[in-house]
Amino acid sequence: MNVNNGQTLSISGQDSTRNGSSSSRAPWEDARMVLKPTTPTRKPKPPKPENAITIAVSARVLFNMEKEQHIYEHQGMEEYIKYQVEHETEPFNPGPAFSFVKALEAVNARLRELYQESEELFDVVLVTNNHAYVGLRLINTINHHRLFIERFCMTGGNSPIGYLKAYHTNLYLSADPVKVREALEEGIAAATMFTPEKMKEVSDNQLRVAFDGDAVLFSDESERIFKAHGLDKFFEHEKAHENKPLDHGPLKGFLEALGKLQKKFYAKGQRMDCPIRTYLVTARSAASSGTRALKTLRSWGLEIDEALFLAGAPKGPMLEKIRPHIFFDDQMFHVEGAAELGTVACHVPYGIAQRVIKKGFMDKDASPSGQ
């Protein structure tokens, strides 16, 4: 390869100008120095946890670790660790949360352009019950994919749930439903994430988040009426209480955090070019029970960009059009329907509507491969 004098090469975020007439090293020494893989530099400083919107993600949803999971389940811990160490220079492929995390980083980039000193940013924490021996492969993978993740929590087989509050976690995503339930019991917004067989392409420059209403943003009060007394009584109840706001559900706080960042863009005249867009996708019908949902959001001071009242129709086809980075629902019927059409869907195991999950659809319980 011929390198002209003055040519600039960009490696791992660093520019290195080479000029043959000024270097005392042999050309191959220059090339070796420039092309040697390095840890990416020039990364922005992470925000303080108390100022950030902290998203805790498990390694098993951020990356595809199915092969490693299989080794652990069939060959045991020692073979699992041995395999990870032997392959620590081989990066993992992206998992279902990868595009979501990349979208968070895109929002941060826009915020830093507008508010250079602000620490009101997304901060991603990698939370895993992996042994620290596996940490090198995770670090190498993060650098390979140029992700900005500086905070790790590797617990060596112990539950990481106790650390989530210390990290000021706003949302926890995992493949392990047991850990998700533990987090919800601690008052932390959490959901079990699933991997569609074929994920739809999503926006690179706009974070899209879709929420169910009852038992996700709202409490399960109305859901309980429906389950106990049927649809007609549900409609009567909602009409009688349409001016009484619903109590909050487990993900209300996350929607609040998104809205807070949206308002920072609105303040700069970027409402129509905001890199965050939120959706309410609910089985409620608009005329019969939609009023209370919208009035509840208004009473909380929260905006939702788009509201889809489906009156019991399947959510999957609508989500296929929206193409959100992530969708939250409390009923596995809707989670499965969304995933089957390529949407990254998350189950929020909260409220009266919980049922036995379809065998084979749920990931295995916690394992050293990262929850």
C-alpha cells in the first residue's frame, strides 16, 4: 500500500498524520504504530449518576450470547469461563437492546450540541452476573462496536438487583424474568426483553419508544375491573371515573424522564425535529375508555407524541409500522405478537393480567452469560 506524504489516517478515533520526510522510523514501524488496535479515546465524560437518566442493560440483551449460554448449560461453569477467555478478542454480535442503546447515544450527541455543560443525558450501565474473567471480552466488544459504556457491574454469579438503586437506575432491561420481578418489587422500572427471529430496521437518528397503557404507564386498576366484571362494567367504570386520574404504573417514571429530555429540544425550537418520539399503543377503545387515559397523562404533565387506541385489535401490525426501538406491554399475548413481526418487545410482569408464559419463548433463568 502506498501512503502519500501528509496523508491522515483515522484509527480508533485518533488522527495520525504521517510525513515520510520527517519520520526517523522505518515505514513498517510507522504503520504498526498507527494501525495497532487501541482503546477508543476522546470519549465524552459520563454524567454523574444523580444527574443522568440511567439505563441498566444486561449483557445478554445488549449482545448475542446464545452460544456461550449453551456452553454454560451443557458443559458447566469452568468450560464456560475457559471458552470466554479463549475467545476474548472476538466481539459478540449485537443483541436486541443494541439498537436501543445506539439510539440513546444519538440523543446524547444532539443534547451535547445544544447544552454543552449539561449532565441531563442517558447513561448506560452494563449489568451482568458474569465473572470478572469475562469482563475483558465485554470491554473488547464495547470498543469494537464503538459504544459509549463506561459503567460496569459484574457480580460473579450474585444478583445485581441490589446495585440498581446505587446506580440511580431509571430502567432495567434483562433476559431474566426473575431478576426483572425483583427489580419491580424494589420500585425500579424493569422489563424482560425478547429477541425477535428477525428484527426490523429502526431509525438511526430518532429514538422511538412505545408503551402499553394499563399496568405499564398506568396502574392495573381498570384491568382488574375488566378481568372481574367484563367489558361492559369496564366501560361503565371508565366513564364514571374519567375525570379521576389513574394511579401510576411501573414505567411512568421512564416516560417522565423521556419527556424531560424532549422539553430540552422544544426549548431550542426543535419540537418537529426532536430525536425522541413516544407512542401509546393500547387495546383501549378511544370513545369508550380513551378519555381517562389521555386525561391521566395530562394531569401528570406528560405528553405522548402519538396515541393509538386499537379497541382490542392486535398490536403487532401497528408496531411494525411504527418500528420502535423498544415496546413495553404487560401481556405476553401482545409481546409475542409484536416480536413475531420483528419488533423488540419487552414484558412488564406487573398487575392482574399476568399468565403462564409460553414455553420456549422465554429465555432461561439467570446464568453467568449475563442475565
